Amino acid sequence: MRRELGGGFELDDDRGRIDVDAVHAYISRESYWGSGRPRELVERSIRGSSRVVGLYRGDQQVGFARAVSDGVTIAYLADVYVLAAHRGRGLGLELVREIVDGGERAPGAQASGVRWLLHTADAQRLYAKLGFTDAPPVYPLMERGRR
């Protein structure tokens, strides 16, 4: 999948096009959720994801999102970002929309019962536009932290 967004921006789910150095730089230095994350873990998380989508302006990667899913019942949205210089144009919304609803490659494209999850401390209004809610989950959420 490759989709033009106008203004020189495009989305692409070609895993080989992902600029791992750019994704690592953002996640490890600028994100609140992955501060200090080693490059090797970023690279492994990209390889292990069921789908990745990059946001590009020309040859520069300016955004990223990934999904982890069994493709049938559950999917987790992770590592979503758009560089600050490009925010406020609806690019993040299109990036997330592509991951969760984007055609045959989206987790759950063949099964309408996929439950999407994410952890976030910001951008709740963006995610709400795509059906995410901060209402209490049907079942209590438990989390096992890193060891």
C-alpha cells in the first residue's frame, strides 16, 4: 500500500522502506514511552510487528505507527508519532486510520471482531475520532511490567 496525502506527504506500509534510525531517534530521544530504548529493540519491534506504516515527506520519514496482532481477535497500536514540525495537518489521524482500517493488510481486515488496544498519555481526541474510548474496559485491564 502506498497512499498520497497531498502536500508532498505519503503513507507506505513497505517494511523495507522504514528508516530504522529515524524511528529509533524519535522513540529513544523524544517520546515519553520509549526514552532510552536501544536501537536493537526498535529494529526487533518493527520486524515482529504484524504491520508497520511510515509517514514520509519525499525521502524523509516524518512519522510512524505499528500494530501487533493475531489478525483475528486482538490488535495493539504502538509507537505512533508524527514529528512536531508536521503536526496539526491531520497526518496523525490518517496514519492511525491506515493502521486500524487500511484495507487488506490492516490487522483484522478479514475479521470485524478485532479489539484494538493502546496505551497513551496524549492525543486522546485524535484516537477518539477512530473509535477508541477511555471508558472503563469491559474487563479490568491487567499489565505485567518489564523485567
